Amino acid sequence: MSELSPLTIETVKATIPVLREYGDTITAKMYDILFENYPETKSMFSSAPDEQPKVLAGAVSAYAMNIDNLDALSDAVGKMASTHVRTSVKPEHYPMVGESLLAAMTEVLGDAATPEILDSWGEAFFFLGDILIAKEKELYAQT
Ligand code: HEM
């Protein structure tokens, strides 16, 4: 598996305090943008929509904190992948969520969302996305 660049790791870690403060706002905005641009994804989300931003923000923060120690996330990855398979998440959904996440960061953080931060988060999102997609492929093959 290819690795994240040291600059990406450093940049993602540097944004942890920002995520602590704005994570819920960014993820709430991300769902607004996702459902507006890709309404077909809306029905995939069933339970407690108010809780979803916190869950995703928590996952993203945990990821940022462990970005140089991804083994620590394997239980979390297994849980996310099995929920995703249960809700029929497919590889083609990842670019929709990634694009919506970066658009939400831009909207919420304004000028603080520098091109460097957005590039690093884009790279980090798809890196985690590829790990999830691979795990989900395994689980789909078993069902
Ligand atoms: C790197 C990207 C992603 C991360 C970090 C992530 C994270 C999570 C987490 C932590 C959960 C809760 C799992 C649990 O506790 O059971 C979850 C659930 C879910 N995710 Fe993702 N996810 C990602 C990508 C996606 C994509 C691309 C979609 C497709 C639109 C998606 C749709 C869902 C759905 C439908 C649920 C269940 C929500 C519900 O029960 O209402 N996720 N995700």
C-alpha cells in the first residue's frame, strides 16, 4: 500500500485543534452539501441524523490523531466497514463524500482552509477511503 506523504501527515496533525473546535460544524455542513448535490445518498442514512455529524467528526478526529499509527484504527475500520456494507456504501460514493467534505471545510474555515490544508485533507480522506473500500470489498464478497 502506498503511504501518505510526510507533509500530509504533518498538515493533518496541525489541524487537530481546528477539528476539535469546528469538526461538528464542518460535518453538519458536509451532509447538507452531500444531500443537496447527491440526493440519492440521503436515504442511505437512516438512524438519528442529528448524531451523524458527531460520529463522523469523531472518526475523522481519531483518524487525524492516529495518522502515523494507523494500526490503532483497525477495530474502528472494521466497525465502519461493516456498517457501510449494511447500508450499501459503494466505492463510487467516496468521491461524493470527499468532495462534500472539502467544500464544507472551505465554507466553514474560510481563508484558514489554505490550499495546502485542503490538498492534505483530500489526500488523507482518500487514503482512509481506500482502506475502507478494500475492507468493504472483502465483506461484500463474504455475503
Ligand atoms: C473516509 C470516509 C468515511 C468515514 C471516515 C466514515 C465514517 C463512518 C462512521 C464512523 C460511521 C459509524 C459506524 C458505526 O459506528 O457503526 C459511518 C456510518 C455510515 N456511513 Fe460512513 N464514513 C466514510 C465514508 C462514507 C461514504 C462514502 C458513505 C456513502 C454515502 C458513507 C455512509 C455511511 C452510512 C449510510 C452510515 C450509517 C449511518 C446510519 O446508520 O444512518 N460513509 N461512517
